[in-house]
Amino acid sequence: MKKKFITLFYALCISGVTFVSAQKSYIPWKNGKLAVSEEGRYLKHENGTPFFWMGETGWLLPERTDRDEASYYLEKCAMAGYNVYKYRQSTEHLL
């Protein structure tokens, strides 16, 4: 039983390393600038490759964090593989 567990553990570790190394090899700008498709329904790169939108939403990040906290948060988002970040700029302070 213990030998099976160790074998399974090593197999998972190896597959995890393979997945992480495959993620790091992706270079988003190698396909060119982003453009709207002819149908106007999705984003694509200049060479026609579809753009996969993997986003994070931090609606109040600019209002509720300082520069260091925001930088840390955005670094973690990039490490997680997010390529889009959306936020909402509040205008409450203008009222």
C-alpha cells in the first residue's frame, strides 16, 4: 500500500512539473496585437489565433488597497495565469 502511494505521489509531482513548465512556455505577444473579429463577437490576435480571456475581477482594488497591496495582488494574479484584469473605478468620491 505504501509503495502504491509513493508511486502515485511521484506521478502527480511529475505531471505537475510538466503542467507548470508548459504554462510558462506560452508567450502571449508572439501572435501579434489583439483585434476584434470580423463578426465583432470575440478577440483574436493579428495572425487569427483566438485570444483566451482568463480574467480576474477586483472591483474596488484601487479604492481599498495601497500601492504595495495592489502590486502584490496583481503579481499573484499573473502567477495564477490570469491575462486580463477588470476593475470598476468608483465616482462616489466626486459626489
